Amino acid sequence: MKRLILLLAALALLLARSAQAHASVIAYDNFAAAPPGGIQNWQGNLGLDFTVNTAVLVTALGAFDDGNPANLLGSNPNIGGVTVGIFDLSTSTLVGPAVVITPLNFAAQINGDAFLPVAPFALAPGDYTVVSFNDANYNSGFTNQTAATLNDGGGAINFNVPTALSRYDSGATFDLPPTGGGASGIANYLPVPRFDAGTFEFNTPEPSSLVAMCSSLVACGVWVPMVRRRKRSAAKTV
């Protein structure tokens, strides 16, 4: 009975950890600026680099609107919204979908960001950047920024502080800002993140239920005695 109680307690702990692992995490949690607000007239692309240490599942993409969905029209209202996507820096290609977030289609406003759910897609370990285009962002002339919280999902991702990179270009279409040249660049703009711009929500992967179950049984000292009892019973039967 005592072992059974220990087993149930271990399984309860396992379930709690599994639920915690699936809690949605906002990578760059940007806060709305104090009045008169944190919007400026940037019309190109802005990227924030990050590293994935263990595979994560992206469930939503977000754009900074300073807490006001009307700002999702962006610096150029003729475009009609803010485009957000994640690029793999090793291949310079888009991973998962790019979405256009508008005042009419966003699903949730969380602090200074508006989010739009996407069909979940995985990011394998590696280096990435989340890019926003036509985002009327905030960086206050590279001297200050609104409060932002960086959430690493328990170490699943990191922001390479203090060497995290911010990137930009003034192109007229959504793209991966290149390294330097013309009206584009990449640099270690501190504090990190330099821009309140694109962001995303992610979940950490669920451990295998079978492996987790066996680990719980062994941890409780139940698995081995159960196997021994079965062997003894089989011997008696013979």
C-alpha cells in the first residue's frame, strides 16, 4: 500500500510537470509604453535573434502594437497590417508560416503585443530570428525602450545575452534583414531586445509517456519488486 501511494504521488508529480511543460510561453513579452506611447515611423523589417536549445513548438505569432490594435495598420496603412515570421539563420529561409496581423484578425492582446494563432510548427535546435515588417515599433532612437520580459521556457531557448543581435532593413517587402550594406544592418544593440517588434508563443515538447511512466516506477522502488514477485509466482507455479 505504501508503495502504491508513492507511485500515485510520483504520477501526480509527472502530470503536473507535463502540464507545466505545455504552458504557453511568450518569448518577447513587450509592455505598452507610457503616454504618449511607444510608436515610431519605421517602415521596413526588424529582426530579433534567438537560439533554440531543445525543440519547441510555435503556436502563435505576435506583433507589437503598444496595446492599441489600431497600430497594427503599421507605419504604412496601405499595406494593411504587420507581417511576422521566423527565419532559420543557417539557411536564410522562412520556417512555418508568415502571417499578416491586422486590427480585424488578431486573436489576443497581451500587454503591448497582438497575437494570431498558427498551425503549430516545430523549431529544431539552432539559430533563428523573428522578423516583423511594417511594424510601427518602439526603440526611441536607440537610447531607450519599453519594459520587456524575455522568457526562455526553462532554458528551451535563449537570447544570447549579451551578444544577442538585432537586425533591420528598410526594404519595401517582408524579408530576412541581411548583414550590412545600404540601408540595412545587423548589430549588438543593447539592451536586449533592442526593438519591440515581432514575438511568438511556444510550448516545450512533452516527454514520452512510456519513458516517464517507467522512470516514475523506478523512482518509487516499485518496478523492480513487482518484477521479482512475478518471477517468484511463476516459479511456484512450475
